[in-house]
Amino acid sequence: MAIVTEAVLRIVSNYESVKTILAAFNSVEDAGTAVSRIISAGIRPVALEFMDKIAVNAIEAGPWGVVDYLPMQRPYS
């Protein structure tokens, strides 16, 4: 049990726009480089998600009915 005696909050502004992007990379290093370049360009992502081949395969095979909807050549095939 705990009692909160003080809290510091930060107010953030709304974003001009929201975009969802799917990108495939040949390696974790390439993905990391892309993230570094995105942040260096002044773009502040709300979220970034890394998924390896095992995670993608599990999602596609899962009960959610996820199917390939983008004509994309996967480097990990």
C-alpha cells in the first residue's frame, strides 16, 4: 500500500497530424539506424514497435484474422 503525496505532470500539445507507417528492414541494426534518423530529423514518434519474424508470423497466424494487405516484399521471407 502506498500514499501519493506529490505528483509532477507534464502537459503535451496535440500533434499536427498522426501517421501510421509500416516499414520492413533487413536487420535490427538497419531498423535502429532508421529510428535514429527519424529522431534526428526532429520527428517525435508517439510509439515505435519492433517485431521480428517470429512475432509477425504469430500475429498473422492468430485468431485476429490479420492478413497481408500491403503489397510488400518482405526481407525476412
